[in-house]
Amino acid sequence: MIAGAAAAFRDELLSAGLLVATSVDGLYGRSATFEAIVDGVERLATAAGADHDATVVRFPPVIPRTVFERTDYLRSFPDLTGSIHTFRGDDKAHAELLRLLDAGEDWTAPLDPAEVVLCSAACHPLYPTCAGRLPDGGRVYDVYGYCFRHEPSLDPARMQAFRQREYVYLGDPDGAEAHRDEWVKRGVDLMSRLGLAVEAVVANDPFFGRVGRMLAANQREETLKYEIVTPIANDDRPTAIMSANCHRDHFGLPFGIETADGAVAHTACVGFGVERITLALLRAHGLEPARWPAEVRHGLWP
Amino acid sequence: MIAGAAAAFRDELLSAGLLVATSVDGLYGRSATFEAIVDGVERLATAAGADHDATVVRFPPVIPRTVFERTDYLRSFPDLTGSIHTFRGDDKAHAELLRLLDAGEDWTAPLDPAEVVLCSAACHPLYPTCAGRLPDGGRVYDVYGYCFRHEPSLDPARMQAFRQREYVYLGDPDGAEAHRDEWVKRGVDLMSRLGLAVEAVVANDPFFGRVGRMLAANQREETLKYEIVTPIANDDRPTAIMSANCHRDHFGLPFGIETADGAVAHTACVGFGVERITLALLRAHGLEPARWPAEVRHGLWP
């Protein structure tokens, strides 16, 4: 009864006004209280990574199509993709579009692909801006933004549009592994101090189809990516609220990023799923943040 | 030489690192400094509307397709639309998609329209959540979020993805007009106190095509919408940085929103274009906020 437990928690969140339902599953408005928790999580993430002296960049929720193509996301997660299409026609084509709309038919036939797609991961738009040589010792960026995954679900932790906060390291192979390992530790520590029962596990991403089963097996064998999981919708099947991932040269190669001595850069990132952390806190401590334990409140709102 | 002046200002912003270029015109990363100004504008908007005791809702950058259809946006601005398409096929269709991608062809042919489209205006996702009876005296909401307009441009004030902060009134016709009129005054006052040379003018939206020319003429005649404009890219042709709009029953009718006594609700909104206000401040006071006039700094970061 996994779906049942998730849907029941969703109903609680909607009744309490923390989320506002829309007609699409996995798409919600957020209340002031929900956003105050999100802001607290964001502040905590900033404090926890202050030693990086990271360069801050905030990207919008759409990214260049050519960037998306080079991330290879379409190979692994075509079903989660959001491609953006727009109208480039004349008055006559517009009349036809409106005729289709008014007839309740599919009005998207006259549309063309735009130069942009929805952002697949908060760090994807960063890589092309880092093309060329990195400084000695590599570099760390702090990125934050809305991502899209087309996975309509009644599980409130499976939103179609959600925010990721990331620290992205670009540099040599050892630095990339160290960044991931350090953030698995920091992440477990941070989330534990928020009173969440967490565990770090090897990631198990939902790669698509037949080829995806091999990619998923590879991912597990190579142990490049870890997730920090905690119960949200139900106790038996915990949900990832953070992840730490070493990409090796997966981005350095296609985006032409080089270390100071001219080698292909390796990259790694840690991601905070701020909506999921917010939901985990609401699940663990109840729907009224004013009544949460003092140490949790102090951690979020010092 | 309007385009030239806009492109020159864009180059200055990029050189100063305030915006980060992408391969798509009108799509930028934002620096920490840029975001600090955005946050200041947001804070100012919050303070200026505190008397509304508004209900806060934050919607994600995608909205239900059915909501978008009911806003009638496709009639007026089809060319600015962002429809989202995704992959629902099997392994075989996925192989074909990847073949198209690898061949450098259009890989979107196998995609289907998703249940969502890009958000066209920050207040659009709000209306369906207000279906039914409003309380006596109507209600004011505070919404904020990313919007999309497909208009690739070298003018930095013409971004494809940008944020709108809005106060939306829902109630009776007099209340809607009063909300608009009050916010034209408050907007001019607020922006003037930030040292911007502003003016309130009747709006002149870029309605599409032949029908659009009539809609634009109607809009000007009926004087339902005002814009607060100031020079950003060039002095001759000022840019709208805020707008205040009375929609009459344009949203109340299709979304089934009623006043306390059962009449179709009228609505009005004021929108703060936070990126445009940020750009106007950078243009007026220079690219280093630390050196801005003390009263402007105090207004943004009290």
C-alpha cells in the first residue's frame, strides 16, 4: 500500500494548506509556511558549504536545447524530459491553432521545437559556462534552481517541478571523488541534526527501458553516486533527499572543461532536494513548524 | 540604434559578471550580486503590500495545460508560448529518438504534449485554485514565480525566463479598479524612491497578428492596463518594469470565481518585473551596488 500511504500524506499536506493542489498530479502551489522551511534548508546548505567559497550562479528553469542534448539525459531518462515547443507561424496558422483549441483538439500540431528545454538538473546549465581551463585546484560552484521531471504521481515527494541546490566541483579525478565522499558525510550529519533518520545508500536511478537496466546495473556496480534517504511517504521505502555523485569525465569531455594542466576535468556534485527535505521534516516533526523541536528550529532559522 | 544600445548594455552586464551568457539569446545565469538586488526588490514589494495581509502562494514554473488554455493566452500571444512535450514511447521508439539525436536531426518527432506548459504569467495558476465563492470584500494573493516568453533578444530586459512578483485582487468591479489605480500610484512612488525616472503609461502589449492589432487597439482604448516604464536599454524607448491591470471578468468567468453575493468576480493584479527593475537600477546607478546612493541601498537592504 505504498501509493496509499503517499496519497494519505499528500491529503494531509493539502488539508493543512502547506501545498495547494492543481489539476495535474505532482504539481503544487507552496504556502508561506512551506517556503519558510525551504528557505531554512537553503540557508543551512549555504552555511554547510561556506568553506568552499563557491561561485554563486542562479539559472532559470529552462536551458539551451544544445546543452541538454550534450548531457546525454535523453539516453537515460527520455520519459522525464520536457521539450519546449512554440508557435512560429503566420495569421493563417494562428487561425488553425485557434480552431483546434476551440474544437478541443490537440492544438500543438502547428508548433515547432524552441531553442530551449526544461532544466533537467540544476548543474546542467553550468557546464558549458565552464568550458576552457580551470584554475589550479579546480573550482566549486553553488547553483540552485527549478528542475523538471515528467513523472505525474500522487506521492508528494515525486513532484514534476522542484528545486535542487547543488555544490558542483570541477577539477581533477581525486578532487571529484573527495567532493562526493565529503558531502556524503556532511549530508548525513546535517540531516541527522535536523532530526531525520537518514542512511547513505548506493543510488538507484530510474533509467529508462532495456538499455536503462544495464545503465542502472553499471551505476550500482561502479558506486559513483550515493543517495541520502529517509522515510517520507512510508517507512518501508525511504526517499532520496540528497545525492552526491561523481560524474568522472561525463561533463568535462562534451563541454570541453580542462584542469589547470590540460587534462579533461572530472566533476562531482552534491544536491539538496529542498522540497523533499521539507517534506521529510514535515513528516518527522509534524505539520506545524512552530511546534518542532527547538534544535531543529534553530538549525533552520538561527 | 536601439538594438545596438541594448546589446552594448548586455555586454557590460556580461563583462561585469552580473549575468552569465548561455548559447540562447535572452537566457542568462544570474550572479550573487544580481540576485541580491532581486531579493531587495522582492523585500521592498513585500513591505509595500503589507497592508493587504495577502495570502502567499508560490507556484512552480510550469502550469496545467488546461489552465493555460482557459486564460486565452493562445489567442493573444501564441508566439510567446512554451508548450511542454515529453516521451511516452517504448524501447523501440526510444531507439528511434536516439538515432535522430545522434544524426543531428529533430529528435522531438516521437514526443507527445505533456499535461503542462510553461507559466505564462505568475497569476495564471492562481485562478483555478480560487474557484467558488470569495469572502466578503474579496481577497488579495501574493504570488511570485518564473514566467516564460519565447522572444529571443539581445536586449537584456527581454529575457525568455524571468520572475514576476504580483499582488492579485479578486472581488467586485470597483475593488478591482481600485486595486489597479492604487498600485499605479504606489508603483510610481516606490520606483521613484529607488532613484528611477519613471512614468505611468497606458499599456501597449505585443498582441500577435491581424486579430492582435484590434486587441491592442481595444486595450489602449479601454485603458484597463497601465505600465510603469523607465529607460533601461536606451533613453528614447523606455521599458515596462511594473504593470497594473484590471482584467474585469476575463479570469472570473472561465475559472468560476464568484463574489460573496454570487456575481462573477472581477480581478486585477500588479506585477513587479524583478529582473527588469534590477536592470533599471544597474543602468541608473551603475554596475556596483556598493556604490549606489545610500537611500537606494537603504530602500533595498534596510
